[in-house]
Amino acid sequence: MNIRRKLKSHAEVHTGALNDILFILLLFFLIVSTLANPNVMKVDTPRGKNDTKVKQSIVVSIDKNRQMYLQQQPISIDSLEGALQRMITDKTDTPVIALNVDTAAYYGDFFRALNVGKRLKAKVVANINPN
């Protein structure tokens, strides 16, 4: 005699509608959290009438072969000060000299170029390039 039931019912919870509601709530809180920032302070920023231009800098490069370049033109250390003086007289703002130096370069040339920029009362920015 077989007393067992042939059909057993399984207890299941249908969560299809619950998933939809949770997704909508998640979207709502994400949108509200990006819009409501309590740490924001309203400030009137000044507006310029003319476009401001970036300061053009003068580039002096020194490679590992002790060759110096002024704006990609080869130049000797002795004539560097005169050439920089001519370029600086055209500038109205404080001139900026960017020194690009190879890491294998002779540091004496770097310091000479740095001192030339200081004598001309220019702002000198050094960039040591590997290779």
C-alpha cells in the first residue's frame, strides 16, 4: 500500500512585483542624492569680457650631448643671455623660461642657464626629462 502523496506543494514567494518596486526606489534615491548637496554654497563668480590668453613661455632645452636649444634653435651658452634679453623685451608680463633638461646632461650647463634667467628677472621653471 502506497500512502504517499504524488503531488507535493512547494512554498514559493513571488517577488516579481517587489523587484520592480525596489528598482524604482533605488533610482529615486540615486537621483535625489545627486541633486541635493547640502555643502554647496552659491557664489557669484566674476565674468571676463575678453578672453584671457595663456602666458607664452620661452623654452630652453639641454640634451645629453651638452647642446643647448632656444625655442628648438641651437644656441651656445655664451649667446643665450643676449638672445633671451631680446625675447624678453617683447613680453609685457613677467617672462617665464622653461628649462627642459635631459637627466644625462651636464648640470653645469643647467645651472648656467638657470642663472641667466635669474639675472634677467624671469621666472624659471625646470623640467628634468629622463632619456
